[in-house]
Amino acid sequence: MSDREPPRRRVPGPGPAKPPRPRGAVRRQPGPGARPVRRSGGARPPVSRPLRLGSPRPRLRLVSLALTLVLLAFVVRLLQVQAVDASSYTARAEQNRYVVHTLAAERGEITDRNGVALAVSEDAYDITADPTMFGRAQLKISDGPEKAAALLAPILGQDQAALVRKLRPANKNSRYTRLAARQTPQVWKQIKDLKTALTTKSETDHTTVNVLAGVFADPSSQRVYPNGDLAAGILGWVNADGQGGGGIEQELDKQLSGKDGKVRYAQAGGRQVPTAGSTETPAVPGSDVELTIDRDIQWAAQDAISEQVRKSKADRGYVIVQDTRTGQILAMANSPGFDPNDLSKADGDAMGNAAVQDAYEPGSTAKVMSMAAVLERNVATPLTHVVVPNRLHRGDRLFQDVQVGPMDSTFTVLGPNGERVHAKSPLPGPFNVANTLAAVVALAAAGLDPQTAADGIAAVPGVPGRLERVDAGQPYLAVVDYAHKTDAVESVLKALRKVTKGRLHVVLGCGGDRDRTKRAPMGAAVARLADTAVLTSDNPRSEDPLAILATMLQGAASVPAHERGEVLLFEDRASAVAAAVGRAQAGDTVLVAGKGHEQGQDIAGVVRPFDDRQVLREAIQKTQG
């Protein structure tokens, strides 16, 4: 045990003041748990108070309220999207996600009797676009259509402004437009490579916009004629809409064209989404057609007639080769012809088949045979001069007192024994008087009583649609005629002018997808020869009716004002007929020309019922009260 004792704590008592601590003394630090020593005497030093914070509860309540309102807005919007407007948003999403494209049916082949191809179809593409994918909302730029058109115009060979109009249509909701039809696979490959390049660049360069994302291609086919202009008049051609525009292609269009299919698939950014699935209705290909034509015989016939037309300096010629045992046509050649592979270089007058389209009156055919017999028997030569008296002999008959009327003609036939036969031609025009007389003479020579023959001919109703009269009790003449070429229109107008005491009102149109060169001359002819020329639609087919009328109007405007009648324009044919009828007075003549016996009107590929005779009759009845 150490001699040194531990220090003891002293508790100050009430005694005298504590003596001052000696200088140098060490101040003892209080140990753990010791109470602080209170200094006695003097002023108590100031004590710093701790900073007291405000209550956080108001702020927490405000933040909680704000979060509650935000969450409530999210909940309301979620209910609107998923419950209230779920169907409309679903439909909108489907519309923006899924696209439908047409699968063109492969057109059937046309072959000759030996199976040699005369018309075939090759792979092609219709270049299409979704206009909604070129707007600011999709591309984030305002000139998307202009930039896309600038890239596509040189590839498609089309006008840039025309492409812009297709990519920015008046209908803002339109999701389909065809930029170019039946383009070669090489053209589509160029566009596809350009789309890929833009897509790749846009992934690394955010300033690049793929303005071709909305451009697509629908598989189609292109009509090709391997033999060029061989048998073009028979085959015809296929127009810009893929429909037959003439010949066999038009006549058997439904059989050859088949039935288009369609495919529906999901797309994003202009590309198909492989995992989203698709639905497809396959196209049904058209049927093949085999002709009785023999290609080699057709070539020989076409070569021969072309050479003869050239030597003779003729306007045209045609030849038909027929197997007399079976009646089958082995060749039907026309000259001049056209190449259906390139219609831009074709002459409109040569785009038909004159061998089957040229119309001949029976009397005209008889005249050819009569003159051939005269020349063959050496009764006359091409240089023989004939003096025509005021009475015309036909065989042992003589006819006189000819009265040419507006719809028929009457005359008297004098027999070899002086008998008089009163005859009537049921068709208008002086030339039909000669035709009727020839028929009376032929029947009398066959043993029929001349007057009975004449009466029978007078009872013939006439050819439907050829100067066919429409009578609804009106005090003027109303007729329908098939004249649809310039010379035919001029002939019928001149014939009607001779029998019309008053004014001549004519309704006339030109067909679409046909000879464009005849439109202006026809417009000029009707404006010059009619008192009222009502220009209207015929069968516009795939063409714009107003564009056809504009060309006819140019021809009408070329006629000097002092030679030109009143010219009216009506796109609707029925309205044009009503306008002509509304101007007719007693003694006038109303002619509705161009369609004749036809009972339909082809507008944009749809044939709707339309009969000029019925429409004319109804228009007259309305004016009659």
C-alpha cells in the first residue's frame, strides 16, 4: 500500500471564501460523471440558445397534396385511355400500324394456234406511297413531299411537281396513292437501295431524314408483245390501268385479267414488322387465250399488205386469210399498224382493226360487186364516160320523182312494160335510194312481184343506232347515229342539213383511250356544220372527260367565228342531250351522235347503263309535259 493517499473531494461549506489558487497550480479536470463546478460570486456568463426550426408538417401536407393531384391526373388519363376511349385509340393504332396492298393478278397469255406467245406478262411493280407518312408529324420537317419527289422524279421519269401533288393530296386522311404503274424490277431496286441508304445514314446522323420511308411497291405485271407490231390490230393493247384498251385484250379483258388479291401487314417506319403477322388473299391469275391465227401466215400477210399499201400510196389496207373448210381466221393483217409495246409512237388512226371496224352499207358492197362485174365483162372501162339523165335506169327498170325526206325517201320505178311501182327507202340519204332500187330490181329478177318487193323493203325497220329516229310526239326530227369519226360525222351532218328546215342541234363526244388526233377535227366539224354543237362525254374510259372535252373545244375554237355555231360544254352526257332538246323548235333536227346502238357508258373502267335512244326519248317527254 502506498504512503500516498488519493485526493479527496472537498465540498465547500458556508465558511469563508476560498483562498486564491497558488500561482502555478494545476487545475484539476473533473472526472467522468462529476458535476460541473458552479462558480460563486460575480455575474453569470451569457448562455447561447440552440436554433429552433419551424414545424415540417405544413410543408409535408403541401407536398403530399401536390403528389396526390398529379397521381390523380395520371389515374384519370389512364382510365380515359384504357376504359373510356380504348376502342378509338385501338382503331387509331391499328390504322397507323397496318397497311393493305393489292396483289395484282397475273394476266393470261395470248398465243397463236400453235401455242406461240403473242402477248405475255412480265414482272413489274406499282410504285405507291402513304401520303400520311410525309407530313411534319412523321418526318419532323415541312417539305417532306418536295424532298421525296426530288429523289423519285429522275428514277420514275416523271414530273417532280406532279409527284408532290400525289404525296400531298387534298384529302389529308388518304393513305394510298400510286406514283407510277408497272415499273421494272430495276426501278424498284434503285428506290429500295436509296431507302436503305437513307435509313442507315439517319441512324448515325440525326439531321438526316428518311423521306422515302413511306414509299412502297406492289407486285404487278407489265404487258409485253414479243413480236412487236405483228397482229397488233387483233391483239390490241393494255392501258395505264392494266385494262385491255383494244382488240382481244379489251374484248376478253375479264377472262385475261383474273382477280386481284390483297395483303395486310404491320409496318413501322415504312418497313414490314416480321413478327406482327400478316393476312393475305392470293390473287387468281387470268386465263390464257389461244387464237386461230397462225403467226407465220400472219407475218406473211402483214408483210404483203404493207408492201402493197406502200406501192399504191394508199391510206390503208387489210387482208384476211381464212380456212374455208373450218371458217377459222388464219391471218388478219392491217397496214399501217402500230407497236403495242410503245403506244407513244402509235398513230391513232392505225390503233384499231379496220378489217372488222370499217362499216359498209349493203348497197355500197353491191356497188363494188357490180362494178367488178362490169369491168370483168368488158362492158365498160375505167375511162368510160357516162351521161346521167334525169331518170335513172336500173336493169330494165327506171325510177323517177325522187323525194328525199328527213328519215326516208320515196320514188317511182318504171318497169319495162310501162308499169309503175311506188317504192320507199326506209333509210335517209340519196345514196339509199339507189340501194333500194337495186334491191327492188334484184328481187324482181328473182321472180318476186316488183310492188311486193318494194312494199317489203319499205317495211324494213332499219339498222339500230344508224340514223335511228326517236319519236315521242315532238314537232321536230330527233335521231341517234353511231358516227364517231370525223368523215362520218361530216357525212351525217351534211345529209341532215339537206332535210332540215330549221336549225340543227348536235350532241357529240369522243371516246377515251382511243385516237386522240381525231378529237380536235371532230370538234371543228360539228362546230362548223351544226347550229348548236353540244360537246360532251362519250366513253371516257380511264381518261379525264374534261381533258377530252378541252381538246374538242380547241378544234371548235379553230373555226372562224362567222362560220361557227353556238358551242356548249357538258361533261354529263344526259345533261348535254337535255340541253340540245331544250333548244329544239318545230322544223329543227336534234342529232345525238357517237354511241348509236350502244347501251352502256364506260367511265373510269365502270360501265353503267346508258342508251342514247332512251335518254333522248326521256328528254323529249320532259319538254312535252
